[in-house]
Amino acid sequence: MSDTVLHVGGAAPYDVVVGHGLAGRLPEVLGEATQRVAVVCPDGLDDVLAPVVAALDAAYDVLVLPLPDGEDAKTADVAVRCWEELGRAGFTRSDAVVTVGGGATTDVGGFVAATWLRGVRVVHVPTTLLGMVDAAVGGKTGINTGAGKNLVGAFHEPAGVLCDLALLETLPRAELVAGLGEVVKCGFIADPRILELVEETDPDALVAGSPVLRELVERAIRVKIDVVVADLKETGGAAGHPGREALNYGHTMAHAIERAESYGVRHGEAVAMGCVYVAELARRTGHLSDAEADRHRSAFARVGLPTSYAGASFEELHAAMRVDKKSRGSQLRFVVLDGIGRPTVLAGPDEADLRAAYDVLRGAAS
Ligand code: GLY
């Protein structure tokens, strides 16, 4: 099957390519003006790194920058180390960074590229489903600090994104399923065909290499592209649409759960629980019908994601939601749906509704 090229318009246009075995495309994305390429990749991903380095070696001076795994890579120390290596290797404005890894690698590698000489080109090669449908597209980069997660960063759009579906073959099942959390979310905020595909397909058939998984990935990336092209810097959308904030559907509660669980829950799992929670809130506040709210629980459950949460107390989660980036002053704000595919903002809901939705999420009420 041929590769799919999804074009991202705007001031700095680029392509997201979806296909199998894409490393060979790197030179065509990087071009001839580039001399040096820094490949940022978690230590130990040798099987994935090898074809990338092989594709680059003939045309460029390649510098591999190994990173710690996962969120441990998203620190100021790691960024400093990368800057120092780029300095030692004489990286100029026409040189480039390639990230190979999951969302954390994309975030820190993108941040290093955004800041070195005030911005050099970066190409993302995401190796997880979550990275393909979320982190690699749209130019958000960042690191974590003592002040919080992702509070330091920059918008820096990539020069290209290569979503190589062959890389999903070795992804643990739980990671693939977690990535589907963001895919299903895209179905609810913008593309109901995603929900139909999930509902029509045997969940065991959603494996790397399946045409349905590929269609889901491409549809979710299209949703993300459409949203970021309309509102790259998250300043707000047109005609009542919350703009890029819509991508954070379910994330207010998801972030609170992740924090309460000391980040021991996968992001896509927390998103599933967060979407079920906010759908319940939308049902209670007259935004969603019973059937639309119930569809949240069934769609996320169908792909194997959790749809209830009986961990932290309401008080703990409520306090965590207050420090969410979407909050303004003391008022909580949620992206809710006015029907499937129609996101809007619900500001300052009653605490009674917040609490009642929490009881449903816990399975303590219906
Ligand atoms: N992950 C949400 C965004 O890219 O805006």
C-alpha cells in the first residue's frame, strides 16, 4: 500500500507521511542544505535507530544524542546536555534535529530544536501511536520543571513527520491501546466515522498492520491537523469553536487523575476516564443526550480502555483541576460537546454537577 501524505498548511507548511518503512524518506525531507543531523532517541531503541542512522549516514554528518527513557528525558539538564553537544559539533542554522521516540522524545527534541540558535529544523519520527496522533503534529514542544509539567516550552512546527506504522509492530499492546484513547477522543470532538469504525471492528483486529488501524491513525491525524491549522498557538477558534483547546477534551480530569496517581497511569487511559467524566458533566448540564454520553463509555471500553476510576477523592481531583492550564482565576473550564463533533467551553459549572459526575465515574451512581 502506498504512503499517505497529509499536508499541514499555514505559515510553515509541512507534510505528515503515514506508511510502512519510511526512514528512507528522511533525506528528501531534510534537503541538501543540511550538513549535520542530530538524532535524539531514547537509549536502547537500537533497532529503531539503526535504519534512521543508515538513511542519514550517506548524506550527512550524524550525531546521535541518547536520552533517558520517557518523561525522565524532559528535563532542563537533558536540554542543556543536548545544547552542549550541538555546540561541540558546530551545529549551524542550516543543520537539523531528528527525533525518534515517543511523545516525551518529541517534546524535548523539539524544544532543543526550537531553542538552538533560536530555531533549527526538526523532523519527528514517532515510535508510539500516541506520538503519531498527538505529540508529533502541531509544534508543541516542552520540558518539565519543579513548577509543573510542560510549563516551559515553545511552539516550533516540524519540517516533516514520518509516521512509520511498522514501528507499532513491537509496541506493547497496552501502549497501543492507550494511544487509541487519543484516537477515540478525536472521534468525539470532530470525526464520528472514527467512532463508527471502532464500534464496527473487532477490537482484537486493531493491531499494527491492520487497514482499520491505519484508517484510524490517518483520521485522527487529520483531526489534529485541521484543529492546529485553525489555531496554532491556542489563542482560540472561530465561531464558538474552542480552537486548539478542543484537543484537550477530557484532559482536565485526565491530568488530575495522572497527578493523583503520581503519573503511574498511561496518558491515554487517563484521557478515556477524563472523557467519560466530562461527558457525564455535559449530560448533567444539558449539552449531551443520554445516548451520546453513554456512547463515550462504550467506545472507550470497546478498545480496552478504563471508563471508571475509584482512586483519589473528589476533593483531591477538584483541587488538581483548579490548577489546570485551562482554568481562569478560580473558575474551572471544561471542553464539553454540544453533541458529537461540536466542542464548546463550559465555564464555572456547579460543584454539585462536578461531584455528581465524579460519583458516576466512580461507579457509585448512575
Ligand atoms: N496535545 C494537545 C495539543 O497539541 O494541543
